[in-house]
Amino acid sequence: MKDPRFFQLSELLVKHSIKMKENENVLLRADIESIPLLKTLINVIHQNGGIPYVQLRDEDITREVIINAKEQYFDKLSSWNESIYKSIDSCISIYAEKNDSYMEDVPMEKQKMASIKMRKSSDIIINEKKWVLLNYPTYGLAQKAGMSYERFFDYLLDVCTVNYKKMEEDLMPLKTLMEKTDRVRIVGNETDLTFSIKNIPSIICAGTANIPDGEIFTAPIKNSVNGTIKYNTASPYQSIVFKNVKLKFENGKIIEATADDNIEKLNQILDTDEGARYIGEFALGVNPKIMHPMGDILFDEKIAGSLHFTPGQCYKGEAENGNDSSIHWDLVLIQRSEYGGGEIYFDDVLIRKDGIFTLDQLKNLNFE
């Protein structure tokens, strides 16, 4: 399928997201279903003087390789990736999900090994290179969203190409406020959580790392988190969908974790390493065209009126709190009234109620 909007999206990725310069080396990691967009993206990179390199992937092949892989496989692959990633200037990753449960029967120990072993190479891209990732519209994603493929195709391109320059301008007052804030309190259904973000930077995300985008993130002081949070958005992780995850914290650490089911697997994930039971990110979602969850974190964490509070790795060099982990799991709580409501306080001042920002300087962020 060739669509003229692929050109608009490709231009956004090249000129806004990675800000490609002439003669830069751009790695394109793409699932094979995304080839229609990939072809347009390659042409746009060439037209703007860049040099594209392509790695094609397929989730069925990935599963076949990993399910019986030995430890030396991950060591060798990580070494190969390190040499490639060090030689590029930027990376665009395009995921085209056919089945988000494709790793369901891969043993958890194998998935954990892959996560730990591959982290060293993936950190090169995340911490040292320009990068962006996005999803290509597939029948699998359309089904998760509860839409026909045609409707979802239009929806995805619509939410991916919002006015990110205006979004960035509208987020600046919130960034200023967050960087003056010490204490944060989150209140909602089975949720009463407190922590400090004092002296930790807040980072605006307006189309430069994720597409679709629309959030601002920071991190709590590692040992400052106390209380309970119950997430109301189903979240897939390691090919398992977890519903109504509830976490209890004491001095920063998750001391109790429950969900509707798969509780044992939930705790296995949180026991991946020491940092997995601490929080690496606190963020507010503000994309006005993403209003409801679809079971895909890349979309759901940007929902207007939402927040995510993330067990695992912090963003080094950006909003760093010292937490180190091989996992990073963006669990989402929507606070709009139709999802149960809730409040956020900065230093005892109400800044958002039922998903609506209450301060005058933040009202441009409210969805229509």
C-alpha cells in the first residue's frame, strides 16, 4: 500500500525526529510488514543527503531463533550490534506487530537472558545516538484497537503527525513547573502515592524519540516513593497482558505487586534485577488525539489525561535518578473522569484533576 501520508510521516521522522544532516548514517530497523513505509523513508533519506542502512526483522523468525538460543548467541549478537551501533549517527525503528503474544511460549528465563544480554548494545542507541521508534499499522494492532484496518490506518497516521512544534511550546510551562517542584502526590482509585522529583530534570517529548508522541517525563528520587498505585490500563509485557496492576511502595521499593491474574509472572518480571523494583520514570501524557487505551504501550503512555509510573531503568543523561535495570515498563494510569478520575498535586497545589490541568499556564495542554 502506497499512501501519500507516508511521505509526510517520513519527512517528520528525518527532519524533526532525528534531525538528520547530510552524509549521516541512518540505521533503519524494520519489520517486514512495514516495507511500504520503509521504501518511502529510504527515498526521503536519500533526497536529504543521508545514507540509509536497513535491517529487516520478522517476529516469527525472532521467536524461532530465541526459543532454543544458547547464551553464546546473545553474547555474539550483542557484540555484533555494538560494532554496528557505534558506527551510525541515528536509528529509526519501525515495528509492525502481527501478534503481541508471539513470545508467549518462550521460557521466561530465556526472555530474561535476552533482556540482560542485549542491554549493553541497545544502550548505545538510547544513550549515545539520535533515535526514534514507531509502529506501522497492521491487522494485529487494528484488532487490539477495536477498529477496522482501514479506520486504524487513518487513525495511526493522524495521531503520529500532530503539530509537535506547538506541543513542545505548550509543554514548556509544565517543564518549568516540574523543575521547581519537590513533592508530588497522586490520588485516585486505590491510589495514594507520594514521591520527590526535586532537582531532577523534566524532558519534553514532542516527536523526537517516539512516534506518536506527547508526554513530559522526569524521575522520582529513587528512595522517595511511598504508598500505592493501581493502574487502570491493561499492559502487555514479555508477551503477557497484565490487567489492574497494583504496586505498593516503601522507601522507593515495590514491596507488593498484584494483578487480576499472572501474579507470579508479574513478580518474576519485577525480580529480573535489583532495579526492577524501583521506579525509573514518572511522566504525564498529553497527546490530544489519543484518548483511549489499545493495549500498546507506545500509544497508551501518550493518552491525554494519563500518567505512567515506570518500574526499571531511568533515562541516563536526561532524567537520571540512579536506578539501573534491564527492564523499563511504562505502566499507565488514566485519570480522566470516565476512567475513575484522580488528582495530581505538586507541593500540595492541585495541578491536574480528572485529567484536566487546573493552572492557567497549563491549560493549552488540555484536550478539546
